[in-house]
Amino acid sequence: MTHSSFLQDELKISEQIDGDRVILTLFGALSVTTVPYFRQAVQPYLERNLAVIVLDFEGVTKIVSRGVGAAIDMAVQAKKQGGKLRLENVGKYGRSLYIQGVHLVADVPELEGFEP
């Protein structure tokens, strides 16, 4: 799956399904122009009531607050359905994700004990 816009932001998402768990690896920008695609690409997995949806941020080159908000919304939806959203390899985006409270609704191992 890929999305790109006239603003040159591009987001690719690859999937790896393992039973009731899926790993979605993100490559590119999680920007204003790619967030709708991001939501659209992840929504089917939320609707399948998987136990764990992993978003792997290792290939993310940019993330804006709207992207963080989308991840928060997805985490809340997963939790309501008895599953969980896990963010991995957040790296340099850890501080921003922490400040915006992602760790309060999603499982973000890198932010355990994090102090901004």
C-alpha cells in the first residue's frame, strides 16, 4: 500500500500478519496529506478485532500532530474492541509522542519510564 501527494509526502505501509496480530511497518511521512490514507489503511485491521496491531515507526521520516492524533484514535478504538495498539521503533519521535499522550492509550515500550 502506498500514498503520495502533490506535496511530495509519501507513505508506504507493509503488513505482516501472524494469527491475531498484525505488524504494519510505516515508511515515509505521516503528514497532513498522508494521514487520511494512514487511517484508511489501518481501519480494516481495527474492524477485524485483532488482539494486537503493531505500528512500526522505524521507517517514518516525519510525523505531525494530526498523525499522532490518528494513532491515539486508533488505540482508543482497539482498546474498546478488546485489543491493543502497540507502537514500536518510535526513536526520535518518542518525546513528541510522549508529550501528546500516546503512551496513555497505546502500548509504547520505548516510552516506559520516559522523562521529557
